[in-house]
Amino acid sequence: MRITKLNSLLVSIPQKPPIAPYQSRYRATSAKEAVLIRLETDTGLVGWGETPVDWIAQSFTGNPEEMMRKEAVGRDPFDLEAWYAETKLGSYLASGVEMAMWDLMGKATGQPLYKLLGGAVRKKVELAACMGIRPYDEAKAIAKQYLEQGFTTLKTKAGRKAEEDLEMVRGIRDGVGDRLKLRIDPNQGYSPEVAFPLARDLEKYNLEYFEQPMPQSLIGEAARLRRHTTTPIGLNESITTPEIVLQILQLHAADIILPDTYQCAGILGVKKVSALAEAAGVPCVFHCAHDLGLKTAAMLHVVASSPGYTLANDCTYYGLEDDIISPLHRIDKGFMNVPEGPGLGVAVDEAKINKYRV
């Protein structure tokens, strides 16, 4: 089987409350943009992949379709290690093409992706609800809403100002007490001079973890922060290559690591990182980039087939007004079932793509 054709397109799906407007330290958003990758093969199979738009680092601009086409067309999608060794696309684009290759492999073998990744250790995946930066009263109300919906875990954005973060956390704890596990994510927003005292101030609020409080390169500082606070430390933006993850684990710089396909260059990269973390006894949480249905399916298959994902995984899927797949994934009391169809196990709806295409 060889790839004969690649097309890419950009879609934008509106988001709804309580996700929208989703305020991070960078910006507030009320829509999700994603790049979709469509591969065709000489056997007539079609595979789909998804990657976020890189609006922060802008590692790709415009339409990089021709660049992806040159690297993908003519390849056997089963030769993933060669793909990793040779691709020059960067982790964002490479992950979208690689996801479509996995979709093709599953369809070619008639197997759901989790079977190709080692088989299921779980068939239902627990999800963490998510929230942007909110003032005290709104944080309190939204936390109560998520608790009533059956979620056990809440993740919030943070990182603009330490005092704002503390007030938001206080609102959540005043609203639901410890009935929701709580994690906050400053997205690298703080220097060590701010992160260290903030981690101490957060201790009384019993966080599940404090995610990536400092820039991703400060791995040694993250290790030092872990030794100076009882607040657990999670790392996300720092989680890229297996070599860097090995350094993080050797330095004991994280209590939890949060891999994602677009940071690890694909599903295989995430699986390699997950195996390292499992060997070190460090739990994983699959990161979410406001994923649409394809990338959400990839998350479900990876988590289903990886023992180390013992905590609730980030998810904002319930905040989408619609999706480009039919039927949509369903969430039941904070859990989502793993798809059983071949490949990613979801069906792309071409009419929806036309509706939401940018």
C-alpha cells in the first residue's frame, strides 16, 4: 500500500459556554481552528489526521500542503520509523500526516487503532473538564456545573497574574470543596521568582498538579521547584522528544507529564514518551488542544492502549457546537468510550467539512 494523494484544509468550529470564551494568558477564543489531513492510497483507502494551528510559534504559515505532499506521497504508511527519521515537517504537521497514516493502517487491517497500539487496558476513558481564566464568582459557578455533570476533575488556565490565579482557585474550592480534583495551567507564564512562592501559596488548595508554570526549557528549575513545594508539578510544553523526556525523568522534574501528538510529532512519539514515563513510575495525562473528533479519537486509542494514563485526561470536546465527524463522540458522566471501528474509528462528514472550512 502506497500513499498516492494528500490534501489539507483548515476548518473552524464555534465553541459554546462554559468553554467559550476560553481565556488563557495569551488570548480569549470562542472557536477552534484545526488543520485536517486527507490521505488516499493505491488501494482506494482514505485516512484522516488532525493537528492544531500553530498560532504561537508559527512553525508553519499559509498552506503547507505541497511540503507535506512531497514527504508523504509514495510512502507506505506502515513504515513509521522511517517517517520519523526522515520528516522535516516539524512536529505539528508531521503529527497530522502520521495520524492519517495510522488511520490507514487500521483500515487496511480492519482493526481499531488501539489494537495496533498494543490492545486495550481500558475501554472507557475518564476526562477532565476545562475552564479558561475566570473571576471568583464565575469559577465557583462553573465548578459546580461540572460537578453536577459527573466530572471528577477540573483544569483551569492561569498565568496572567499570581493573585488572579489564587482568587480563581479560591472560588472553585469555595464552590465545590475537594469534590473536584483541581489542576491549573499557567502555560509557561511565570518566572521562577513568581512560580516558587505561588506553588507554596497553592499548597493549601490541594491541587492535583501545577502544570508548566515556567518556560519549557527550565527543566532544572522545575526539578528544584518540586523539591521546594508539596504542590505536584506537571509538565506539558516541555514534553517533546524522548531524549528530553528522559532528561526530565532523570532529574525528577515532574510528578505528571502531559504528552500530545503535535508536540511529540505523532501518535508513535506519544507512545514512546508514555513508555518512558511508565517505566519511571510517572503517570501521564493526554493533553488537549481543543481537539476535534479525529484528534479526540487518537487520544482515546492512545489512552486505551497505555497503562500509564491513570488520571483524567484533558478534554474540551463538550464545548464544541459541532464537529466534522458523524456521529459525534459522546460523554457520559465524565467518560468517553473508545471507538471500535477500523483505524481512528470515526466517520468524517464531508458536508460538515464544507460548512466549517475556512
